[in-house]
Amino acid sequence: MKKGKLAEMLYKRVRIRPMARHTDPVGRHSVVDDDWIVIEASREVLAIENERTQHIARIGTDHVLEFRTGDGRIHGFLILKSLIYLSPRGVRFEPVLGA
């Protein structure tokens, strides 16, 4: 994806693929398909905030594979080269092998 296009995504509502993984305070793991809002967008960094949990993931634009349009309720799908992990301690991400 062209980095210049990412800078135009500010305040867009997106879903991410692959879906984020969530660990709750008890230690249970789940896959979540939440809506995210782009709160920072530049050629170098994309920051997205999970609407439900308020977790913020700041990722380098090299983690973004592409953007696909949505269904009207959301602006689109942000296809990542990494998995985002949410927990009570914060956010981390790991690259997806082969992406």
C-alpha cells in the first residue's frame, strides 16, 4: 500500500485482519473483531484505537499490507502483516510469518 494513502486515513473506522487476540484479566484468550478508529496517520506511523477497549496500537506503516473498502458501517478493512495482542497490560504485535 502506498504510504501517502495511509496519511489520508485519519478518523476512519476500520476492522483489522488478521483479527486481534485478546487476553482478559483472568487469563482467558479470545479473538476479537472490534471496530478501530485511526487516530494518527502519517507516512511512518499509524495509530489505531480499539473502540471497545480503548487500547491504542501504534504501528509502523511497514506493518500494513493493504486497505480494502467496507460495507458502509465501517470505512474498510486494514490488512496487516502482524497480529495485534491486547491484554490488561497493554498492546503488543508480532509479525505474521509469510506475510
